[in-house]
Amino acid sequence: MFVPIIKLIISSILPIMFSVIFYLAEKKTSFRKITYWHKQLIIGVVFGLLAVISTHFGIETEGAVINVRDAAPLSAGLIFGGPAGIIAGLIGGVERIFASFLGIGQSTQLACSLATLSAGFFAALLRKFVFDSNRPSLFHGLLVGITTEVFHMLLIYFTSLSNVYDAFTYIQGCTLPMTLCNGITVMFSILFVTFLDNKRIINKNKVKKIEYTFRSKLLICVLIAFSATSAFSFTLQNHIAITDTEHLLNININDVKNTINNKYTSYDTIDESISNLALDWHIGESGCVMIIDKNGTILSDRDGHIGENIAENGIDLSNFSNKENELFTSEVHGHNSFCIFSVQDDYYIVASIPKDEALFSRKITMYVTVFIEIIVFTSLFVFIFLLIKKVVVKNIDKINNSLAKITDGDLNETVNVRSNEEFAVLSDDINSTVDTLKRYIKEADERIDKELEFARQIQHSALPSVFPPYPNRTDFDIYAQMHTAKEVGGDFYDFYLLGEDKLAFLIADVSGKGIPAAMFMMTAKTLIKSLVESGIEPSEAFTRANNKLCENNEAGMFVTAWLGILDLNIGLLKYVNAGHNPPLIKRNGKYFEYICSKPNFILAGMDNIKYKAYEIQLSPGDEIFLYTDGVTEANNTSYELFGEDSLLESLNEKDGLTVKQLCNKVKSDVDKFAVNALQSDDITMLAVKLNCLLSDDSIVVSSDADSMSLVYNFIDKKLKDIEIEKSFSNKIKLVTDEIYSNIINYSDATRAKVSFFKTDKSIYLTFYDNGKPFNPLIAECPDTSLSVEERESGGLGIYIVKNTASRIDYSNKDGFNILTIIFE
């Protein structure tokens, strides 16, 4: 007996072991790369072979085999998938038919084969429809295993109705060990896989899904109902069996009495023949009648105990103190039996039947009833659960899915579950709530948009936005633009005149974007402007601004900034850089290049920082370009940055652009680079061009065509200031036009200066240029007597100047032509 038990244990462990093996293979080896159906086939075949092994490793008893064959397809189907369970069940079931030809469980061949086939299908259906293609819990695995074996026992009974007694013998011997072994094997297979999956076996803290709550509560109700009906059935069947037994025994005693009364007429005859009376008297299969005298000696018995004392056969004479014809239990010929006695004259007539035989009908009825109740209640549980799942849980899931989309921001999602009135009402209520919410959000958005637009207007109104900002000033050009990533931004620019001869200009970038950055920007802009307008140096302005911005800066915001102050008389630019992007400079006639100087620390980053200023000498025609990192860090859809090299290329791509055109071109190039990518940061630019160095009595310009108007405007203004005759004024303007035109067109000069000086009697007009040396005093005068066609070109302008001016002086000093024209 020891070896079969070991085999049964081994066959119970194998499904657990291979469940672990296949789980680890799926997680840690290339087995997971195999297609789903190939994996199902492999797992199904392996577990089918385990079912075959279980058939041959079972314990044979009374023509049946105690085994765990059904645990293999159950484990495969519940843990790994329905197809694997069906394949395993088919292999195990078909092989069970052939195993009977080897003498294994021949009488239960059909039932066992059908049970194993059914186990695979049960596992597949339960995993798909009850457990939603997930692994069941340990308790559910145990119940599935037990229920499957109960179905197995019912199949044995219904396929053996021609021999109910033998079938019941099989069932009685196999039910308990097979239900427990199969249930526990399936449970432990799930247990180990769940443990390896790092999932808690029991999670008390996790809120359960309503589906699990329904399933648990319904299962409890089903178990309670099953227990109650089973207890009631047992009580009823037991009472019926005992009542029937009592009735049967009383009938036989009465029959014996009637026989004695009818057959024997005298007591002498009775005494002589009574020993033969019970010899052929049968009650059921094993029951009997005994006649006993007052001393307990058996006078008649069919089992050959005549003459023996009744106590020797297990019946205590004290039982005869009970009332006649009442049932009692006692040992009769070694069997625990139901007994009834009655007194006839001087004899005891005792009728008995073994309890096993008397209660056989009760046992088989109870077994079958309990098995059927298990199947019925299990089916009822599955049906009610699926019904609740379909009618309630699925609809709740649909509503929750819609609500999840709504909470994620999709307010256009509509809840449309109308299978029942309650869900229809709930859907309408949710939709109505969402519509109300959408209306409120729309109103709030409109209000916020208005407020943000108002804030944007306020922010932009705080920045210079009218260009040209100083229409009467021709000595410089300035232009700036800002494009915020949001309605309001953290970038800002500013410029303003400090008196008549200095221009301050600034660009800055506040950390962050949106309303907080805009508010900090306004604070920084106002503070810096007030400090600069106080007349202090740029470095001191940043030092004080930094200390002030560090106060109460709980948000930890900071500012990068670049400030320059340009002396318009001499072209000297003093600037200070607080951690900002390096600006670019374009010298007259050359290309843009970055100004390389070490930046100071950011503003509002740390107090008591001393800021250092730098100087650059600008000449007429030089340009400065400032920008924020929104330009160089603009990205495209591939997350590539525009970069400093692209900015430099954009600035140098086309010459002769105004400061406005320059800024617009850079913005256009950035937009082309970004294509459809969203703007992630504010884009701000500021460009300054020094056209000339303008003082009270002179103007310094770059000698190009654009400077002609500057010089002409300078002379025109000086002439208006001294209020001379118009004819005299026109002579001076004519001279100016002729001389400066020659400088622009013929001298190859890059820089020129025109000075205007008046005394009481004379006006001195002096022209300086760094072009090739040319003395107009020695130039030949044209022959005016000739016609235009006959006269050589050139020289007419100098001729007109000589005849218009009172006196002309020329010299060349330090590489400059100096021509002074005097009018008296």
C-alpha cells in the first residue's frame, strides 16, 4: 500500500511542478517569444501526459482508481489558458479509455474518460467567462477541483445504474480522497505561480472590485444554501430510512406471531417445532428473526446459533426492558443492527437487520442528492454571477470607462448605457453633469481668456511698442519684438533715452512662463528702469536691482538680463550681462559676430553680488542684436534646437536690412525651422543700429547712400536754427549735396564727418572722410563754353562749389581728407 500512495503523491506534485516550470519559462526564457497557440499546444500536450501518468500512478480499489488525473487539465486551463486545458483533457480522457484494456478501472472507464474531457472544457469556460481570462484565486481553484470531482462521481453513478451497489461502493471509497487530492493539487499550482508572480496571496488593503465582492458574497450564499439543503435532506432521509426499517421489522414480527398462532395449536407442538420456525426467515438480504426463551437461550435462528445464549451473539438482555415493538440498536452476529422484539407467550421474538443494509438507500440517496446539489448550486452560482456580471458589472465598467475618459479631460465623451432604466437614468445624470461642467468651464475659459488678454495688453503696453519710437532722431534706429509662448510671458525688453545723448536698451528673460513670470517681469523691468534713470552706472544698477529682487523671493525666480547704455555723441557702449545669452555685433561693412565677454551671475539668484560692466566703441553703421533663449532653443518636431550657429547664419544671410527687417527675418527663419512644433518658450529680439554720431556742430556717419539723408537733415536743421536767407541757405545745401555725393560715390570712404560752424560774418562747412586722397583745388575746371555733348564728364560739381563758396581750404591729415568751405 505504501508504493501506490507514493505514486499518488508524485502524480499530485507533477502538475504543481510543471506549472512553475512553464511560468518561469514564460518570464525568463525565449519560450515567451513563441506564438500564443504554439505555447497552448505545448502546455496542453505536457499536462495531457501528466494526466496519463496520473491514471497509471493511481491507487486501485474495488475496481476503481483513486487518482489526480483531472488536476492536470484543470491546472493547464485555469493558469495558462483555455486551449491548453482542452488539449490536456482530450489527451487524458482518450488515454483513459485505452487504459481500461490494461485492466485499469474497467467498470468506470466511460465515466472517468468523460470526466477528464469535461475538466479541460470546464477550466477553459471558467477562465474565459468567470475569471475574465485571469488566473483564479486559491480558494476558487480548490472549489473548481472539488466540483469537477463531484461531477466525476455523478458520472460513475449514472453510467453504472445496472449495478448500483458496486457503483456506490466505488463512489463511497473514492469521493473524499479524489476531491481533496484534485482540489488541493489545483490550489497549490495556483499558489506557487501566484507567489512567483510577486502578487500577494491575500491583499487586505486593496479595495476589491465589485465583481469580486459579488462573487465572494454570492459564493457564501450558495454555500449556506447548500449546507442547509444538505442538512435538511440528510435529516429527512435518515428519518424515512429508520421509519421504514422499524415498519419492516414490525411486519416480520407480526408475521412470525401469525404463523405461530395459525400453524401451532398447542404449546407442546410449539416447543417441539419452534426450532425450525426461523431457519428460512429472511429480512432483506442479511436480516433475520430469532426466538429466545426467558433465559436468553436462542431457540430458533437461521445462522445456526440455536442453544447459545443471546449475550454470546451481542444482544444484551437489558434491551428487552424496553417497550415492545420499539426500535433499538445492538450487535447481532457481529453486525451493528436495528432490532425490535415482541413477547409471545413465554418467548421473545426478535427481528433484526444490519444498519448498513437498512440505511443503504439513505446513503445512496444522500450521496446522489448532495452531488446533484453541488452541481446545481455551482451551476446556479456561475449563472447568477455571469448574469450579475453582464447586467450590472459590465455596465458599471462601461460607465467607469467613460468616466475615466471624462476625468482625463475628454469632456466630449458621452455615457450611453441604457440596458436598464437605472443605468439609463445614471447615464443621463452623468451626461447632464458633464454638460453643466462644460458650460462652466467654457464660461471660466472665456473669463480667463479675457483676463489673460487684458494681462497681455497690460504687459505689452508696458513695453515700447511704437516704432520708430523717436521719429525725430536719425542718429540711431531701434526695433524690438516679443512673441510669448503663452498669453503672457517672462521675457521683456526696454529702451529709453537718458537725456538727449544717451540711449539705454535692455533685454531680459525671467525663469518660467505665464502669470508668475509676467508679474516678476514687471517688477524687474520697473526696478531696473528706475535705477538706470537715476544716472548710476550699469554695473551699479544691476547690483542694486539684484539685492532688491532677492528680497522676499520665496518662489525662487530669477532673471537673466543684458543692459547697454550708448553714448550717442561718441559711440561708446557700456554694458553689463547678468547670465544672459551673448549678443551679436555687426561692424560697418562686415558680418555679425558674437560679443564674447564673461557674463555675471543672474539677477535674484544670490544677494550681495557685484556686477562688472564692459565697454565697446561703436562707429556709425554698427549694429547690435539682442535675443532671448527662446530663439536659439526653439525646437522642431525632431526636438532639434535652432542653435547659435543658425542664428548667426540667419543674421548674415542678407545684407542691407533695417533693424525691423532683421528681427522679422530671424523670426521667419525660426518659424520655418520649427515647422509644426509648438512654441515652448518666449521669443524676444531687439536690434539697434548707430547711424551717426551727432553733436551740436557735427555729424559722424558711415559714408553710404543711406547716410546722405542724415547729413542733409543735419545741415537743414543747422540752417533753420540760424535763420538766414533762403537763397543763401539753398547755396549751402547745394554745396553740401555736391561734396558729400562725391565722397559717397568716388572716395571709397567708409566713414565721414560733416561739421557746421557759424561766426558773426562767416559760415564754415567742413567735410572729413577716410577715402583716397583728393584735392579739389587743383582739379581742372570744365570748359563751360562747350556744349554738354562736347564737354568731358566730371568736374562740374567742384566747379559749382568753387564759384559758390567764398573760400575753400583742403588738407589731408591722419588718413582723412579735410575740406573746409567758407561762406561769407
